Amino acid sequence: MVDKIAAIVKEAGQMVRSAQDIGAHTHTKTSDADLVTDYDVAVEQFLRRELLSLLPEAVFYGEEGEKAPDPTRGWAFIVDPIDGTTNFVRGIRQSAISVALAKDGDLRWGVVYDPGKEELFTAERGCGAFLNGRPIHVSARPLAKGIFIMGTAIYRREYLRPTMELATALFARSCDFRRLGSAALDLCYVACGRGELFFEYSLCPWDFAAGALLIEEAGGRVSTMAGTPLRLDRRCSVWASNAENFSLLAELPVERNLL
């Protein structure tokens, strides 16, 4: 199944790579920070058709189209056609197609593809995580010798203050940090040891589903910032790291009232 999903995702990546005059095909949704392009919509329509042909009994839970009634019941594809749309619009090569397949809320397969760098991250529950077919694993570095990656929950501006307070606390314990603009790839980067920890106060399931499975299959840990399992049916916070740094969550200034 993971190979079949990956083949479909890579074909969708060709649509992203061939995109032209992206600015003329860009629209706002809820705000100037919330963008969608005609390519997001076209890629999602393609993925909906092709993925459901693999598993017709599944529901399709995607960012741009009609949402499944409950992605935690039965089979569900959880899909972000272009994660990092603002990067895509501005010509920053840091965006990805993310597809997860879950059964009754349990993530079984995950694929994240960066068409710009041609990096394909794949995972199957119980079978490990891979980058372009080669096994990957989280790092063993403590944060004091590593970096953290963060998201800023741009659609929830009330999270700005606690996000920056937590980033400040983490920065004091680390070598450096990154804010790259694609949560799906951020999680993949922790999974393959490019970073040691990732957090964001508010993400949708299509942002994190595939990446969360990659983290776990690469030997890392993932939860909400309240320490509870991730939710696949609504927004939640995400805390993901290698085993060395996961317990930092209990030691840092997390704004519990927002979770």
C-alpha cells in the first residue's frame, strides 16, 4: 500500500513542479495569511480520485475540499495537497504533499513528498521510516547539542505570545532553531535527525498525520503539548522529538489553558 500511495503522490508532485505564474492563481481564504492556489485544489482533486480508487471504502479528509464526516471511523485518507502554500506562492522551495491512511483513528501508512528537493518520506506502522527508500532514524542528540523547529500557528494569533515564550525557553537550552513553514516537512526533519524537536500550538490533522507516523516509526515520540494522543478529527497542538528530549515538555512554560 505504501508504494501505491507513494506512486500517486509522486505523480501529484509533477503537477506542483510544473506550476507556472502561481501568483495569478492564488486566492485568500480566511485572511491574507491563509492562502490557497488553484494548484492546491487541482492536486487535492487528483489525490482524491486516485487514492479512493485504491481503497473505495475509505473516506477522504483533505484541506481544501469537502471534509469526511469522521476520519476516526473506518479507513480514512488524511491529505494536505500542498503543505507550505505560502512558501509555494513565494517561490521558497519548502513545501510538500502529505498523505496518511488511518484505520479507526490509528495511523497505518504515511507519505510526505517534497517535489522541489525530490525527497520522499514513507512509513508503515511497525515497519520503520524511510527517505527515498533508505531507513531513517531520529537523532540521539540532547537539545543542548541540537536544534528545535517550530511553527507559529499563524491562523490563531492568540498563540503568538506563548509560542515565543516557549521558543525563548527552548533556545536557551539549544544550539539554534528553525521556522521553515511546512509542518509536514518539519516532522520529517525530526524523523531523519535534521532536528531534535518540533512544536506548534495549533495544527490540523492533514498537517501532521503522515509526519507523526514517520516520527514514531523513526524511533521518536509525538503527542499534543498537553501530553495526550494527537487528534485526527480536529485541530490540536503537536510536540514531537527524539527520545532524548521528549520529557522536556513537562519542564517548560507551556500555556495549558490554550490546549
